[in-house]
Amino acid sequence: MQFAKAVAVFAHPDDGEFGFAGTVAKWAAEGTEVHYACVTDGSAGSNTPGVSRDELRPIRKHAQLAACEVLGVVECHFLGFVDGELELTMDLRRAMTRVVRAVRPDVILGPDPSRLWNRDRTYVNHRDHRVVGEAVLTVVMPDAPSRPQFPELLEDGLEPFEVPNMWLASEDGDTLVDISSTIDTKLQALGCHESQLVEMPDWQDMIRHMGKERGAPVGMEYAESFRTFVLREDDEEDAV
């Protein structure tokens, strides 16, 4: 499946690379105009004593921009919410609606908000991830397509838009993307986030293992998994 435009939404710099960068790289190589929406500033991404939020913000932003260049992402929209303090506020909903109405993507990609922990119960999902997943659902309905929502966006020329497709990254998805041709690009992009990998010496092995695990049941060398939703047929009007 090929899309003309995509918006990929995630909570922290590096979440996109961990979650779906193989798919993003594949789409970009096939001609999809991929936009990123990084919701938080990544300022809580270190437990090193003495490292402040102010010090970490530009490091995380620089790393995310470098990863975008590797993947072929055309633009990263930094929404600037505080890492670790994310809530589903009207400010967050408005910021995401602004991006979606401006880009008018054929598909929105994001985290699955129903994921509370991993399959092995060795990891509890970060609340920011879950809030971003909820925000993706909310921008799909009612925020992006509803004219009464955020009239100030209409004043900026951002008309309502109904997102045709939604893909949520999931361990137990219904759609697998073969990323065998882009696994090395995914690893290269993730490697841009040096500040997040210093305590993960085996991160490349971990990413390859996850990709193999997803792809093995269907004979793919490496895969990423999604829950997919077709929300509007192609011949329907964009605006409501």
C-alpha cells in the first residue's frame, strides 16, 4: 500500500525510530511525503546526575532532525510539550489538529493507546506514549474533521480534514510491513539518538530481534506491525 502523504506522531525524540522507522523509510523511498510530529521536548530523557532539562532539549531535537534526514522525512513538527508531563489537554489537541489540517495526510501513524505493557510483562508503557495514542484517536475524531472545533484554525486557513487511514504501531497488529530492505536505515536513524543509547549496548541486536520476531510468522526477515483502520474511501471529499 502506498500513500501520497503521511503524518507520523510520537511522544519523544527516538520513539518514531524505535517504533516504525523501517516503515517510514520504506514509504519515503517509495515517494510518500512523510511528516513527523514530535509531541514532547524529550527533556526527561536522561537519569544522569547533573543533566538538566535545558541542556537535554537541544540535544534531543538535534538528534531527531538527524534521524529525519536519514529516513527521508520532509519535516518534523516539534510541538514542544514537556516530557513526562503530557496530558490530553485542549492545547495538545489543537496543536495536533493544526499539523493534520495543514499536511492533510492520507494516513496518520502513531502509538497504540491501549498498550499498557508488553507481551512479556517486563515493561510498563510510558504514559506519554499512551496519551499521544489517545491524541491520535482524538485528532481523527472529532478534532480534525469538525468545523466547530478550534475556530481559530479556520482563521489561519486550516479547513477541516477527515483522515482516511490510521495505523497504530502494535505488538499484535493485523498488518505487517516488510522492512527487510530498510532495517539498516532504521538502525542508522536510531543511532542518531546517542544520548538515549549509552546505557543500551545491545540496542542493535534488540531491534533486529524484534523485527525478526514480527516477521517470522509470515516469512519476512524483518517486519513492523500495526493495527490499521480505513476511515474514509478515496473518492470521498476531504473536508466535512
